[in-house]
Amino acid sequence: MRIEDILYTQGFGTRRVCAGLIQQGFVRVEGHVVDDPGAGFEVQGLRFTVQGTEWGYHDKAYLMLHKPAGTECSQKPSTYPSIYTLLPAPLRQRPNKGAVQGVQAIGRLDQDTTGLLLLTDDGQFIHRMGSPRHHVPKVYEIGAKHAVTQGQVDRLLAGVVLDDDPKPVRAAACEATGPSAMRLTLTEGKYHQVKRMLAAVGNRVETLHRSSIGPLALPDDLAPGQWRWLEPAQVDALRNARAGQP
Ligand code: URA
């Protein structure tokens, strides 16, 4: 693929901007400046630098982010900074069918919720992860306002009715992890679901953290605000995960 097209597909701007970066000597492959926009490279495994920052070629982008508290999952946040400001510009500018679209979060977490969030520019992957047939278990660590009782755990496992839907929602798994702490696993994602479920059993969420999505756990060494590319095996494991399986 031409280096100009490589930069374009990876989100470095319009083809004209990419050609400019190349002609000005800002792009290097294997340590050598590439100043011809038409120079061709095999993209598989390609690593290159743009203005000193190293990148790898990714046909599609799949990332995990440790969402910090006080951020919104919206592109146009109302009160808090957007999670998208935590990502480098090329990830926010990757083109899709000619338009700048960038990576999108797969589902949303509330502004005060922390933890694992997946992002991608693969529309099919977003669709698959969101489909009810595929709903993979998501594990939440809850700090509660009041003591967690076995009665609350039992009710969450049996199913509780939320105000907008007569059909009960139930936790796929639930256990107390401390006097006022709980681990809850859900296979669906209704609006404010964890907070509403806790309220339905007479408790209240004070802190909420998502620790895993299906087979993928938030790594201990990924600090709040940091992001990382997913390994191809992790993407495959998520794609093949089934509802009800960890
Ligand atoms: N449930 C909630 O109430 N909030 C979240 O952010 C995620 C799940």
C-alpha cells in the first residue's frame, strides 16, 4: 500500500495532509525517512513513525480503555470531558467510507463509573457485541452505601423489576465481597442498570467499576485514563464469547 494511503487509513488526516507530512520528512519506516507519498509497503506488521511517535498498521482498531471517573462516553459531552480526549488524534480521525469517524465506544458507562471500556471502528464488531444473542457477561464491582445482605443478593439473583419494564432483570452472578461491597455480573445493559437494580433492593451504588467483559479482564497495569490495543487473540475471544460464559 502507498505510504500516503497508509497514513490516511490510520487517521493522520486527509490524503493531502498525509502527503504533506511525508514530503516534509516527518514519516519514517525502519528508521529511514520516506519522503515519496507513492512509496509502497507491505502493511502486515508494518511499524512507522510520524513526527517521532511510533505506530503500527491496524486494518481495524480494537482498543481497551480504563475509563476514569468524571468522564463522559459521549462525543459531545454535556458536563465532563469526553473519554475520546484520552485517545490520540489518529484514533479519533480514522476514516470510514470516506468520512472521519474514528473509534466508537461499545456501549457506555456513566460519568462516575470507572473501568473497562472497549472501542473500535469495526461496525460489525459493535453490532455483534451489542446483539442480545451475543450479550457477554460484564462484571461490576460495587461499593454500596448500606450493608450488603444475603437477602439483597438473593433478590438480585432471582430478578427485580425496574420502573420502565415489567419483565424482571436478574444478575447472572452476584456475591458480597465486603460488608458494603458486591460483585454483580450482568448479561444485558439497560440504562443505569446496576444503579437501578441496587436501588430496587433498597441499597445504593456509591462507586461502580467494570472489571471485565466476557473473557477480557481490565489489566492491573492499565491505569485510569490509559488505553491499549487489543491483541488479535483477545478480539477473537470476544467475538466468540457467548452469553452466559465468562
Ligand atoms: N450500570 C450502571 O448503573 N451504570 C454504568 O455505568 C454501568 C452499568
